[in-house]
Amino acid sequence: MPITEFLVRNAREWPNDVALVELNPDIKVPRLTTWKEYELIQPRSEVAFRQEITWEVFNEKANRVANMLIARGIVKGDKVAILLMNCLDWLPIYFGVLKTGAIAVPLNYRYSSDEIEYCVNLAEADVLIFGPEFIGRVEEIADSISRRRLLLYVGPGCPSFAEDFIQATSIYSSQEPDVQVDDDDYGAIYFSSGTTGFPKAILHKHSGLMHSAIMEQKHHGQQKDDTFLCIPPLYHTGAKMHWFGSLVSGGRAVLLRATTPETILRAISDEHCTVVWLLVPWAQDILEALDSGEVKLEDYQLDQWRLMHIGAQPVPPSLIRHWKDYFPHHDYDTNYGLSESLGPGCVHLGIENVHKVGAIGIPGYKWECRIVDENRKDVAQGEVGELAVKGPGVMICYYNNPEATEEVLDKEGWLYTGDMAMQDEDGFYFLVDRKKDVIISGGENIYPVQIEDFLHTYEPVSDVAVIGLPDKRLGEIATAIIQIKEGYDCTEEDINNFCRGLPRYKRPRKIIFADVPRNPTGKIEKPLLRERYGASFLVASENEMDHKAN
């Protein structure tokens, strides 16, 4: 059955229970307009913007969206693009699209106007639904994309080139649309992160969405009384698939539009969150705030918080060990996945395996894994190779790109991830690095993640990225871009002395002190770093070689 059936069930069984809360600490509103029961206590005070909807309202909103789209001619197989920041409208719109039998096409909110146009064209989207943050970007391309697409605007002050979404949906029925959606119908197109160029469109069936929901609940055991804190963007498979555990269990979720340590802990405390998914930078920021005394645990109610899990990128083991210093009672899990496997969970550590911190884990529910060489033959246990996965969430294809599909998906259903990994004697998989990020220096393979994990154990280091930069003699050299914690002094000599704990060939040959850029899902933007430092470094390297020759 499609995941929309879970929404229908929740609305029927728990109509008045809160399904979603939107919390934005950066917007202040009078307390009177938010919680009227406090009027007599603090009539003039302000609180963070907060609103909520029940499961019944959630389902009714989705039905109005579906019935409006159907009235506009949207049918099975059509595509509806969604370009919104996290908000209470996001998931009802997504589910409304699914209820029509159309394909939901979430878009990255960091896309430029050119990228938005590229993606809606690649996916052949028939509708673009967008929010106020994107008026300028959509206006730049409105003339070219509106000729064959419906543009719907969600928010106040509808621009002249679009139609008001709220007005458009308000006149339609909140009853279930008369559309039969099956597991084998196409359900969603997600886009690759685009770290190697323009993103690819990844097509999935409803059966994959359903499996992700069941798998998430099995992995993390969400119950009706759990509250999930969702901070990452909903356009990404990671955030949404983790929220699917709440959908299955009928539990509450909080959409937090802020990422500072204080706002995260305040949301967990005030909303009584029990399950929290963090990206590595946010977990690091919380630990640094606790270490410095900027944030104190005793200021928050956190006893109910039972699970912290992390994914979307390699997790430094030192971070989790330090986390356990402050939160020894927390269950911990890490999840590995990619949009081509419908997000996190094809490999996961499991809360019972915290002794294996550093591993990405074992195959997830109904998944298989292999590590293969360049000829796609299994390597011996303990050897490094490319990780391949197979399971119910593997993509159908890269939409409109058969050549790229053939490169990563074989006829037996194995998806070749491009990630280098190894399996230890206990059957646990360890991520070594992206295949394209491996540094070959003087004939030696250097895996940046291993160096990054080592440098993360150095107290002054807040964040680090290791990339290969061109070298005329060695081909490439390992270069560490290091972000230092506020209040710490650190020199290149300090880093070099600390790196004596690494084998000589793994030691970074160049140190750059700078901020480490990450995308919205927490991944280091290494192509950007190579572009930023590569050309200038090659010129400097050549000048140095010429100087030595003279």
C-alpha cells in the first residue's frame, strides 16, 4: 500500500492528536496570539513563532491539495515540483501530490535560478509550488518555465507571475480523492546532491517510499508517545525518511527552523522531544557550547530524550565518545544511505552496537551489501573497495539519463555507491571515503576521512576537510582545511606536531586555516574547496619548482 494510507489511518484513529509543530525561534510574536491561556500571566511578552496541526487537519490539507491539482488536470505520472523551506505546509503538499498519483519532485532550497530551471526541465515538472524565499529566483525564470507549467505560490503577497496557492486550494473538498495509487506507481523524484556538477533526477516507486517508512520505525522503534525533532531540510530524503517513522507510529514531530545549540536544546526541552536526528556540525556546535559553558544542561528538561542519531556524512568516533560524556544515557545510531537508495538506512549501526562507533554498521532491514573491486568482483574481507547495496529502496533509474543509470545500477539490482569501504571480521562496514575523493600521492592511496577523523580528536579543531591538491612531483598531496574553535590559538606547527601520530605518508603536506563549507545536509563541499584552492596552489607549486630548478 502507499504511505498515504498511514496518513488516512492516523487521521481516523487520532484525529485530534498533534501531528506537526512548526517552531521558528527567529520570529517573535506576542504571547497572547500564540497561547491565550497565558494572557493574564504575561500579556505583553513575546515567544518564538509556533503553530501546529492535528492529524485530521494534516489529512484534510493534503486532500484539498490533491483535489485542486486534479481539477487543474494533474493525473498519474505528472510531476509536481516543491520548492519550500521547512514549514507546516510542506508535508501536506507532498502528500497531496502523492494522493493524485502524480510524482512529487522536491527541490533543494539552495538552488540558484538556473538550477531550479534545469531541475524542473529535467524532471519534466508540470507544476512548481514555491514559497516567499524564492520569489526572486523564480521570477528570473518565470517567463521561460510558466509557458507550460502552473506556478503556485505559498505565502503572503502573491507575486503577479504566480497563482495564490491558499486561495486555489481553499475552495476544494477535504474528502479523499477518487484515485487508486499502487505500490508499483512512481512516487517521487529526488535529486542527487550535485557535488560533481548539475544534479541527477532519481526516480522511485511508492513501494520504496513504503519500505523506507517501515524500515525507519523498525530501526529506531518510534512509538505513539515519541516526539521527533526534525531540523534538516524536508526536500532531502534523509529528513523525510526519518520522519516516516513518526508517520508509521502516529507520533508527533517538530519542525525546527534554527540550528544553534541553544535553540536545539530549548526545542527538545519545551516540546519534550525524545528522538533527534542531528548533522555532524550541529552536534559539534552543541559539544563546543557545553565545553565552553555557553550552554548548561541544567537549564533544560532533557530526561525524556532517548535517541540521538546522525547520518548524511562520516561521523568522527571522537565526537560520539565526547557526546557520551554529556549524554551517557542516550541510545545512539548512525545511518548510511544516499538518495539513490531513498535515503538513510540501507546500512545502519543499530542502537545495540555503540561499541562499534566508527562503523556505518550492518545491512539495514531487507538490505544486502557487498564490497567490490574495479571489476565489480567481491574483495576479501578487510580489504578496501567500493560499497554496493541492494534492497527495496534502490532507485528505478536516473530519470532521462540511461547512460548514468547504467554506470551505477546493474541488471541484478546492485547499486554501486561510489563510496569506498571495508568490512571488519565482525561483519561491520566502515566508510573509508568517496571514490572520487581518494588522494593518490606518490602511488599511495590516501583516504581523507581517516585523516579527518584523526584531526577531529585535536582539541582546538572545530571542523576539518582533507582534499587532494595537484603536485608536479607526487601527483597530489593531502591538504587539510582546518576550522579552529573560537577562543583557541593554533598554528601550522601545532597541527604538524599533532599529525606525527599519523603514518608519514598520511600526514597533510599543506595546512589551510579557513571555514569548512557544508551543504544543507551536512556534507563537506569538497569540489568547492578543490576549485577554491586548486588553481592557485598549482601556480604556487609550479613557481616553487621553477625556483628550485634555477
